[in-house]
Amino acid sequence: MKLVKHLANLGYGSRKEVAWMFREGRITDAQGEVLYADDQPAHDDVRVDGEPLDLPPGILLMLHKPTGYTCSTKDKGRIVYDLLPPRFRLRAPLLSTVGRLDRDTSGLLLMTDDGGLLHRIVSPKAHLPKRYEATLAQDLRGDEAELFASGTLMLEAENTPLAPATLEVRDARHASLVLTEGRYHQVRRMFAAVGNHVEALHRSAVGGLTLGDLPEGEWIALDDADRVRLFTP
């Protein structure tokens, strides 16, 4: 791939804008030698204004999503892309969220530009567990764990029961719920089905990945070891 196209795909500008960057001598190698549009250096050997290039295609990010942000590129309010470097929104292929967390849910959100990896993570066949921590408006009744694990719970307006889910009670109004599927607003709707309301919701784990000490609003790039851990919970 030509270097002009590569930089444009990374979000550094249109091809025309990147071409001007070459003319201005802003694209160099690691030793500071000016590069030209038809050069083909390794990704890690390219510098823009003296800085290394952003991550190459095929990235997987983990973001600690705060509440108040939506997983959208078009929402008029705050979106998760506001928490990333501005160029990331312009990348091609598109950097997409792996599933969604609603505006009022915080926690672990994965993002990738690898369509095959995205499909592998969200595919129902993967049975990838996702852990949520819920704060409830009312005390638990006591039979929720058995009902959620039964595989018989039906949500309103749906015609197939939920897959079994594991509920761990923390105290009367705090519980951890592990799901292997991802229906629309599933955790909130499950508690609504037993007459309760989720006041706060946080996703703490996906597969074998946890947020660890990643601060809220921050992100990290995941490496090959992290990808293995994702699929080996």
C-alpha cells in the first residue's frame, strides 16, 4: 500500500492533505530523513512531525467507559470516540465498538477495526461471558438466581427464553450477573422482569479480560496475550 493511502487510512487527513504533508517535509523515517509518497518503509519506521505513527490496522482497544457517553459516531451528545485521539474516528477500516454499552452503563468496552475479530467476539457461538455489577432500587426477592439460571426466563416482547445466567448476590441491593448473550438492555430488562429496577450498571469483565486499574475514561491497546486471555475466561 502506498504511504499516502496508509497515512490517510490512519486518519492523518485526506490523501490530498497527506500529500501536502509530504511536500512540507513533515513525513520522515526514524532517523529524521524525509520520506516521499512512493517510499515503502515499515510502519514503525515512519514519523509524522517527529512522532511515531498511530497503531496499525488490526487493533483491539479496551476502554473504561464512563456513564454519560454513547457508543455512536453520530450522537449529538458525548460519544466514546471523544475519549480517543481525534484521528481514530477517521480511520479506515472504521474503529467500531464491540457491542454496546448504553449511555447510563459504565465499564469495559472493546473497540476494533478487525471485522473478523469483532464477529468472533459477539457471535452467540462464542458463549463469551460478560460480567455486570448492578445496583438495584429494591431488595432482591431471593429467587432471582434460580430463575436467571433456569434458561426459561422470557423478556417482554420476545419469543425465545434467555440462556442461563449466573447471579451472585453481594448484598440485598447489589448483585453480579454473568451473561453469555447480549440482548438489548438485557440486564435491565431481566431485573425488570422480576419487579426490580437497575439504578446503576457497570460491566467489569468480558471473557478473561477485566479493567484492572485502568482509570475511568482511559483506554489501552491490547496485545496478543490479551487476545488469548479474552477467549480463555
